[in-house]
Amino acid sequence: MKQSKEPKYSYTLDKSDIYHSVISDTEKILIQRALENSRGNQILASRMLGVHRNTLRRKIRKLKIDLNLYK
């Protein structure tokens, strides 16, 4: 089977923004999974991720994650 040469994620940003976009997307997915596994408990989620709870809360606000989805 021939593999597609197109990337799985296609970003239309200039090269300097691609890194930050990929990191942001990945970070959001990791935080969402930790919140799912902790049933919305931010302290447990921060422990799973190995970050301080204030760091997690800052990232939740920055990434606009809706905490109501995990309660």
C-alpha cells in the first residue's frame, strides 16, 4: 500500500509558528485526558501531568478548556 506524503496535521502557519501550534495542540489533548481520568479534579490531573496545580490552571485558561465537561 502506498503511503501518503501529506502530513497528518497540516498547518498553514509560517514555520516559526508551527512548533508552538503543535505543542499547544498536544498539550491541550494531554490536559483533557488527565481531566477525564481525574473526573475534573485539577489537583489529581496536575499530579498525573507532573506540573504544579497553578500551572495547570493557567494552561486550562490559556487553552480555553471547558472544565464543565469533566465534572
